[in-house]
Amino acid sequence: MMNKSVKAVLLSALVLPGVGQISLGYKKRGWLIISANIVLLYLIISEIMQKAYSIIEEMQKSGAAMDIESISNKTAGLAGFSDNTFLNTLLMLFIIGWIISILDAYRLGKK
């Protein structure tokens, strides 16, 4: 049988940050973490979609072909961190929050 801290860590790491806290009985804390991560994911996806729409609009204005190859070439450089400071900040907050959630679940499981 798996001990509480390992189970909580796995839930927070592999399912969703905050689920480990909920499994340990810290429901308010878990739901707060889940809510914060959902808001961050919404903002991240919104920023990415906004960038995608601007690329499509730019391609339409320039009269570029709208085939898979040209879209792929246009978006190839966007795979890593972008020049969008807001998006980079959101991504870093999400990653740091996920790590903190994992560590917090482990700490709470050891109590």
C-alpha cells in the first residue's frame, strides 16, 4: 500500500495540482490551488489563441497560401518561450505553482 505523502504527490504531479491536497483532507487548500491553476491555464490558452489569430490574420492580409506547410513554417519559431513577456510570466507562474503544489502535498502527507 502506498503511503499518504507519495499518493498525494502523484495526484498533484500527474492529475492536477491541488488534487493531492484534497485527497489528504485539505479541501479548501486543494480547491484554491486548482482554481488558481485553471485561471492560469485559461490565461495561457487565451494568449496562445490571440497569437494564433494574429498569425492567421497576418497571413490573410499578405495573401500568403493558407496550407499546412506555410502555417507550419510561420509558427515553427513559436514552440519555445516567446517575446511575449506576459505569456512567459504566466507559464513560469504555472510551472512554479505546480512544483509548489507537489512539495506542499508531500509536506502535508508527512504530517
